Amino acid sequence: MPNWKDIVNEVKELGGTYDVIRRKYVSELSKQTERNVICYYSGWLQKADALPPSFSGFAVNDTDKNGFMAVIHQLDRKKGLDLILHTPGGQVAATESLVDYLRSMFGSDIRAIVPQIAMSAGTMIALSCKCVLMGKHSSLGPIDPQIGPIAAHGVIEEFERAKKEILLNPATIPVWQPFIAKYPPTLIGECEKAIKWSKDIVRDWLITGMFQGDPDVTSKADRIIQELADHVVTLSHARHISAKRAKDLGITVVMLEDDGNEALQDAVLTVHHAYIQTLAMTPAFKIIENQNGVAYMQVVNTANQTT
């Protein structure tokens, strides 16, 4: 018979009501696909008003690596990975490191599943996978880098416009001076490097992953980069890219609404609803979790919790 400590540990392992329900449906999804499932959820839509504007925990960051290490431990990696993404994006360096780690664990056998939104760095992660499962309600986003809250492309565009107008009419110098003065001396160079960095790593992921072995691999990768990494084309970093648009760009998209995917769509959306309810109704603002109920959770006003 279990003793007091055993009972305490069992209750802790099962978690609260939201944890029990959420883990039940993640487990059912894994059994249906016969693949590992890791859910990566950020609560930026639910917790934005509860945390200061400077809060960076919603984003993809280096702390997430600890969560992925915890949930990948003891998984049968031969089953591959279905990675469910719901994130506003985050740091390019952390994203590159995370993708490198996931590929070292599962090789190229990773599918991204986007039930609702995977923007910016979330889109970069999705493009590193062999395909992206999306519904008509799902969105990806541009991958042009941000320097803090500012689009790197926007900084360069403004600087180039200033140069052009000043060359044409030196009398505009007083108009442009306060705009240019707000930039640190190295900002233009940093923006150029950030743009090249994000383009290069995503192009490499597409060539070695999604389009590996395709005779048109380079042209397909370049078209996606040109469309998603160019601020001039997308106009806004917040722009939502639908599943249809993603397919038109050449991204390998599997539609959840396709014939034969009805059960998979139901299972994915049930998991998604369970996570959104957890983020809305509990202190959790980020959850990384696998089909076995191993979770790394970050909660408001509490230290990181690993269960």
C-alpha cells in the first residue's frame, strides 16, 4: 500500500483538474498518431494584462531549452516528433539553438502543428520541420527580425530614405537629424546582420529539412525567404499568413480539413482548447509538455515549476 509520501507524489504527478484533462488529450493524440507529441504553448494572449510590458517570458528564449530537455528525456525518439506550436515568437539565437537541439534528438522526423498562431520565431521553428499541419484558422507570420520593438528592416528603410532625401535636397537635413540621432552608432550594422542571420538559418533548415532531396530545393527555399523575410513584401511583422497563403508560397502544408484528417483535426483542436483554458484559468504563462504528462511550466509570480 502507498504511504503518505507516495500519495503526495501521486497527487503532485497528476496535477490539478486542468492538468489531468490536458494530459489526457495529449496522450490520446499521441496514441492516434503513434508519434511523440510535445506541446509548446505561450500565454501572451491570456496574460498580457497581468504582466508588465517589458516582460519577455512569453517569447522563445534560452530558458525554454530546459523545458525541452525535461520533456524529451526518456522519449522513444525513433517515433519522431509532432511539435504543437502556439507562440508569438522570440529571440533568433534561442530559436537557432532550440532547432539544433530538436534536430539532434529527432533528426528530420519532426512535424510542426499550428492549431492557431505561430508567429515570427514560431514560424522559423515550423519551417525547420518536414511539414506544417494547419487548419483554415491557423496562422504563420513574417520572419523578418526585430531589434527590440523595432523592425530591423524598418530601421534600414528609414536610414536609406533619409540618405536619399538629403542627397536630393540638403535642406531636409534638419528634418531628418532628430530621426537619425535616435539610432546608436552600430544599429544599422546590427540590423543588417540580424536580417542576414535569420535568412541564412531558415534557408539552411528548409534545404536540409522540408525540401531535402527536392531537385528545386534552392529555388523553393529562396522564394519562401524572399516572401516571409522581406519587410517590404509583408509590410508588417504582425501580418498573419493563412494556411492557403503558406501553401501558395511553397511551404509543405498538410491541411487538417483534408479528407481522412477528421479524427486528427478533432484531436489537435481538443488539445489546443485544453491548453488555452489552462493558460486562461491558471497562473501558467508558458507550458512545455509531452504525451507522458512530463511538463515544464512557468507561472506568474512563482518560480519555474517542473512536474
